[in-house]
Amino acid sequence: MHIKLLIADDHPIFRKGLKGTILESFPEIKIFEAQNGAEAIEIIRAEKPDIAILDINMPQANGLDVAQLILKEKLNTRVIILTMYKEKEMIRKAMLSGAYAYVLKDFAIDEIIDCIEKVTANQKYIGRNLHTYHSEITHEDKKKQKLIELLNALSQSELKTLKLVSKNKSTKEIAELLFLSEKTIENYRSKICQKLELPARNNSLLLWVSENKELLFSINEF
């Protein structure tokens, strides 16, 4: 298996053990290591690994922040979340952040090889002891994931514009705040409506932000 893989975890002993386990099965894999989220982002942007194994709790940027950045920047790195958190809500957040897999650290040695093989084959993977939780992810969650994907298609300028629209700022006010022309803001608004697949009505954008404000502000700007 000739792929590049990143292990990002702030515990060096855990990283070393996981690296050894992976290399035993896939000696040809090239493995990078990061001890915090900032290092992980730097390596992902520079080396473009096929897979990133991310802990959730890391200094400087947590694993979910890194996963969201990968999604936002449309990078081809597939994320495996490896964590101690077994709560259903955390699994939901990870999958909505674009993760391909979610595995508990307690079972990492037993499951990581199978997980890597599944993710490499473009398949989702949830730790065997977490299947019950994952099956409970609802239609609303899938709808939310779709909306997040649409939001991540926005440029940074479009995202800033949309957040200001949600604060009831007029086109003129947004233009002044972003130091842009009103025509540019109008163009942004038009593109936002297209990317969010909204109907061509004057109030469609305002209706959307009123219904999805919490989701909108969960998307980070980088």
C-alpha cells in the first residue's frame, strides 16, 4: 500500500506505538508525525497525505478544526478520528466535519489496520463497538451534513458576506465593513444563492440565514 499517512497526537508514546503497528502491516507507507493541530495543518498543506489520523484533543487546533479545514480547502486527505470520546454527539460532530472514520483509542491497535484499508477504499468506518450510536444518526443529520458541504463551497469573502447578512446588515453596510463596492457584494450574494441552491427570490437568502444561523456560525473562517 503506497500511500502517505499523517499521525497527529500530542502523546509521543502513543504516536510511536501506532506508527509501529501500521508499519508492521504496511512497511511501504510513508508516515508523518505531528504533535499539535498547527503542525498537522502545516504537514497536510505541504505533503498532502492520503490519510490523516487525528486526535480530537490537541494543542493549537483540535482534530475537528483540522478536519473542517481539510473540508473547507477541498484537500484530498481523508480523516480518521482517533479519540477517547465515545459520546454519540462527538461522533456526529466528527462525521459532520468530514471525517471518514471514527475509532476509539482503547481499540486502536485492533482496528486501525482494517480502518485504514476501508478508508483507502473510499469507505466510511466506525469502530465496531460504536455501530449502535452511528446507526442512530438521523435524516436531519444527513441534511445538516449536506448544508455544511454547501457552505464549505463558499469562498472566504462569500462566507463573511453571508454572516453579515445574518446580522441584518444591508448591502451598503457590508460593502463598507469589507472595504468593497456594493456591486461586488451584490455579486457575492448572487453567487451565495447559487451555491446554496436557493430559489431566485428576493428574500430567499434572508429566510435561509434565519433558519440556519447556528449552523452558519459553526463554520470557521481560515
